[in-house]
Amino acid sequence: MAQYLAIKAEQPDALLFFRMGDFYELFFDDAVRAAEILDITLTSRGEHEGEPIPMAGVPYHAAEGYLARLIKAGERVAVCEQTETPAEAKKRGSKAVVNRAIVRVVTPGTITEDTLLPPRQEQALVAIAFAKGGSEAALASCDVSTGAFEVRGFPAETLLEQLSALPVKEVLFTTSDVERPLCGQVMEALRLPVTERPNAAASAASGERLLKSAFKVAALDAFGVFSKAELAACGLLLDYLSLTQAGADIQLDPPVREAGSPTLAIDPATRASLEIDTAINGTRQGTLLATVDRTLTAPGARLLASRLARPETNAATITARYDAAAFFLAQEHLCETLRSILRAAPDLDRARARIRLGRGGPRDLAAIAKALKAGEQCVGEFAKARATPPDLIEAALIDLTLSNQPGLAGLAHDLSRALTDDLPMLARDGGFIAAGWDEALDEARGLKSDSRQVIMQLQTQYADQTGISALKIKFNNVLGYFIDVPARHAEPMMTPPLAETFIHRQTLASNVRFSTPELSDLAGKISRAEDVAKAREMAIFQQLCQRVEAETEPLSNAAAALAELDFAAASAHWAAETDAVRPVLSDLPVFEADGLRHPVVEAALRKEGEGFTANQVALDASGDAAPRLALVTGPNMAGKSTYLRQACLAVILAQAGLYVPARSLTLGLADRVFSRVGASDDLSRGRSTFMVEMVETAAILTQASERSFVILDEVGRGTSTYDGLAIAWAAVEHLHNTNRCRALFATHYHELTGLAEDLPSATNLSLRAKEWKDELVFLHDVQPGPADRSYGVQVARLAGLPGRAVKRAEQILKKLEAGPDAVETLPLFAAAPESEDERIEANPALDLLETIDPDMLTPREALDLIYKLKGQS
């Protein structure tokens, strides 16, 4: 227990998985907490300071499943392994305790196991640091499972926006920074696991030193020029990685420094509103990402998710992605052939990272070989097609061509030859190196195999010598190899002359066990042969891992190339499937779409066998070619929110480098998109629905620029009519006159439609609906001009409001529409008298008559009906 307490002191804030034989044991408060989360038995073992010591444990072979549950519950787990065998410990003394040490600390941002990671999702561990004064900040982000490492600086006020664009699983702050109001707001808004680190961990000097040490360089010039805040963020990140990897070498790719912010800015409220990669219910289903994802590899899926989360603002980068998709659309057969190859390609990035971290196994080596082979096949298919690919595809093919990369080619060839087809998960299980690959290993295996054959011969010899046909030579971990005979045959073997050869070892109820000097000698040879074979196999494994490490840069390039091919081919496949078009990029701040469709809604309707009504959108921030702001009116349920969202999603798709579901789209690149469509309260932060709406609207009005694209829906609806109208009115004027951005503004305040006459670059649009036989039919198409009415009462009837309530609403509506002063005459706080129509409708006798067919009544039935009506009148 003294050893446990000493090791626990190294990681007091983590649950300690203490390896004892085939179990990880937890003690004291760790055991209580783990038992509660994992629903495992809580027992006790011994005493400490006069109190029983709580204990709980999980099997070593099933630990990953328990780890996943603990991490999901927000815990950090320190894994403590035995660093020697009990036999080695005994050499130091009969009472020596087996040495143990923490080999890693598992946290939400440092997971690498395939079983714990969603294969199609990235994970980011992010460290935040601030420059002196606090106006500038920097982040260092890495994905331990792939080795990706990036650094960038930004204005501190955009911290929330920066973090929401990343797949953050854990955030690192220093003890002093976590007290900043800005950091508190970020933690409250994003609700991410936060780890506090000492202030000394985030210094520019520490960051420079750790970067040089991690990448074994004398200067950082090759990586770019880092600001002090960026170096501090790197120091904070690398210091934490060193801690969680228990001092092992940090295995990341060289840092990629992003200058400025080249991506489309999307704040958290807009991401939630548009459901880009996470639906309102917290799942992926029904999101933009799930709808457009046609990738076939895990790296390709992660690349797509990254590009949708952080669309580009660089026209050249976006155009290159369009060119790649256009190439595959024109080369349909090549595209499908390539996709069939990619379908079988393993996750090269994560396999490479696990090998580098020392957590890989034979299957990871096989995955590397198989992925490189898939890349080589892709190159071969392009050669057969004799097509000239665009620059982005050409660059990917160069990185996948093994003929001009001898080191990578040799690694792929040797891995394919060295590994067997049936591979164990762990190298220590052995049996993964193919026969014929290593002469020394084959010799050791041969000795082991031959020795077993000798044992069978020896068993036959002993059976003949003793005359006992039931004699067997068996093996267990206690006795090793032994001779086993039924108890009834044991007496002759324990008396001369057989007793001179056979040595009695153990007597059981029905069997007696013996040994011989010859068998003991042979058992030693077999044991040594097994040890030699296992040691040799592990040595070969380490050699192969070292070769992977030596080729880590070209392997990283090959993994990125496979992901790029998958992304481009999937983009083309989705475009062809949905009849999406290539956007035309313009230098002007325009948005001109014809036949625009909402990809998610259209996909849902298609599943039900229904079609989607496409619409036109034309906006120009300059006001020259089209209005910069459109006021959208129409009934509830007519599709105003869908119309707004599909325009905003088109900007995101286009700037991510994807085709857009429309007949045509001309787009001037946006610097930011804003969406305030739908709102709910945030009671945990003390905010009502209206307050949330106002906070989001305020962010738009203060941050939107002339290059931004904004959609707002029903601003001002959560307060009194006149207050709401006044706020909406002011918001429209501010967007038009001050922000001067492209904007769609949906509203039920018909008074606002008059602004189109007063504002020079505003217009009215409406979604059509028709009444047909007392039913409201939504046409979902957009027309110029304002809507004539909102049809709110008709929508209420469709929603299932009781007929009586609907009738009452119609009466009140007629009075309100009769004149501006009608509201003062309404008995709003008194029961309204029923009209004659309502009384008739509520008469049970009339209801009964409605169900009667007079021609079908007999005289007797007619008389009974009269009495029944008499009783109900």
C-alpha cells in the first residue's frame, strides 16, 4: 500500500489504475468514484489508519471499455503498470514488491485507442495563452491520435469563435488565465472539459525550449515566426503532453502556423442554428455534415468535417477544390474505381500515430502496408485512364507514388512480406511474423515445433515401457510438462524398477503425476525456444516500428493524399447524386442563386418520396445588382426559416469547396456568416428566450461587416408587440445603413414591409399560401412583394387547437382587423360570451341528428329517437 500511495501522490487529481496481475485495482476515493460511474462492485482490502480500504477493480483485458466510460464521465485516469515480472522482483529478495510506474495519463484530449475514438471524428487538445495586456491571444492545438499540430494567434475577443470551430475535447488554461472573465464566458458557453495548469507552464521561453526539444532542432526558423503568445501556448500544450505521456518523447508532426484567420468566421450560436455538424439533439443525424458526407475513409470523413467547420476565405484554395470535384465528375468511371479502392483503405494517420507513441500493434503495421498499397493502386488507375488531373489531385498522386520514394516503397514491401494474415491485437501475443521472413525466428520456432514432436515420441516410449496405454504427457503453468496416469496404474511406477526412471510429483483423486530427468531437460529446451522465438519476434516488431518512425513524414503526406482523393471523389459523387452545381466566385459582394435548395430538408423529403420547391435568392451588399436586404414575410409553416437557412448553408458549402444544390450560384466570398433563426431559453445562465435572442442579435449588429452574410428570423417576437416591432425596425435599419451586409430578414411584423419603400437597397419577398376549401395550402415558393396576411389562425387549426378556441381566435382577429382602436374594446380578461353559432355548434341534440339517416329509420326507431332528443334538449 505504501507503493500505491507514493504513486498516487504523483497524480492526485486522476483516478489511478493500479496494475495487479490481471486486474487494474482502484483504492480509497478512486474506488468509490469508479464503482459509482462503472456500476462495479465496491469491496475492501486491508486497513489504513484503522479504517477498511475501499477497493474496486476492472479486468486488464477489458480495460478500454471502462476507460471510455470514465473519460465520458469527465474523469482523468492514470495508468500504472508493472515494470517487471514477479520473478524479476524475487531476484531482489523474497519480499520485494514488483516495481510499478505510471506509463500514461488518459484524458479527454489524449486518447489514441481505436476502441475509444469515433473513427470519423477529429479530436483536439487545445492550449490557450494570452499576450501581455490580454488583447491578443493564441492557441496551440493537436490531435494526439494523428499527430496534427497547429498554432495561431488571434484577437482575444474572438476566443469563443476560434474554439467553436475546432473539435475540442479538452482545453488547457493556466491558473491565472482561467480567472479571466473572457475564459469564464467561454467555459460557460461551450461546456468543455477544462484542465488548469501552473502559470509557469505557459511562458514563451518554455515554449521555445520544448519545441526545440520535441523536434530536435536548434532554431525554430523553419516553422515560421512565432509571437510570444503563440510560444506560450505551445509551451502549455507540450508540457501537458509530456505529463500525460509520463515523460515519453512527444510524437507530433511539426507545427503548422496559421497567420491571421483565413477561414470563414462562424460563431457558436450560428453553428447551433444551422446544425452544421451537431444537431439540436446533440447527434450527427440530420446535420449538414451527415447529409453531404459521401466519404469512404475515416481520414476523408475527418477532412470533410474540418472543412465544413472552418470554410475557406481564400478563392484560390476554394477553386482548387472545385477543380478536383469537376475532374471526377467528368471522369465518372475513374471516380467509381477510385472509390472502390478507397473503401478498403485503413486509417493510415492513426495507425502511424499509435506506432510512434509505442501503443501500436501488428494490426497497425498491416494497416500502414494496406493503405500504401491502396495509394499505389490509385496511382495505377490514373495511369490507365491517361487523364490529366488538376493540381490538387496531381499533388496527392505524387505523395502516393512509391516508385519515387524508395524508403516508403521498401517499407510497404517489407511489411506486406513480414506479417501474417491472421494478426493478434498485441505484439506480445506473438505469431504475427510470417515464416521465412527471419532465419533466427524460424530456427527458434523449428526447435519449439520439433521438441513437441519429441514429446509425442517420448509419450509413446513411456507408454510402451510401462505398459500403460492411458499414459499421457501434459502441461500446466505450475508443474510444466509432466506424465499423467490413472491412479490405478500408479503403484507399479512408484516401485522398482520403474521408480528408478519415474519421479513422483503429485497425487490427485483420480490421477497421479510423474516426471523424468529426460522430460525435465526437454521441457527446458522448449521453454527456452519459446522465449527465444518471442524475444526475436518482439525485436523484429521494434525494427519495423523504427522504420515507420523513419518514414513518418512521407507517411503523413500519403495519409493526407488519400484523404484528399476521398474528399474530392466524395464531393463529385454527392454533386452528381443531388444535381448540385459549381459556384461561380465573384470579387463583388453578391449572392445570386437560382433554383436554390436546402440540402438537409431536401434529403428528408426525398426519403418520403416528396420533392423540394427550389427558390431564387439575389442579394448585393453594394446595392447595384440586387438589394442588400430582403424582408421575408409569409405564413408560419410556409418555409421562411428554410429559405433563410438554405442561403446561409449555400455560403458554407461553397466556401468549404463543395458544390451547392442549385441551378446556379454566383457568390462573393463572405468573411463571416450569422444566423439567428429560432431561439430557446438558457436557464442555466439565467437567460430567457427573449434575452438569448437579443444577445445573438446584438452580436450580429456589432460584428457584421460589408462582406458578411446574415439571416435573422422573427427578431422581437419574445416581448410586447410594440417593443418587438420597434426592435425589429431598428435592427433592419442598422443592417441596411450601418452594417451594409447581405441580409435576409424574416418577420411577421407587416408594418416592416413599408421599410422597403424607405430604404434604397431593401426589398420585400413573401412565401405563397392559398386557402382551398377551408384548408390552407403552402406552396413554398417565393414571390416579390409582401405577404397579404400571416394565416396564423389557420396554422393553429392545422396544429390541432380545439375548434372552440379557433372560432374564438377568428372572432378576435376580425375585431382587431376592424380598426386600430378595436383592441381597447376586447374583453381580454373576462370570459367572452358565446355567439349564437357557437351555442348551436355545442348543442348535443344537433350533434346526434348529424349522425342519423332518416330514410334508414323504422317507425319504432324514429319514436325512440324523438324521446332521446327530448331528453337532451
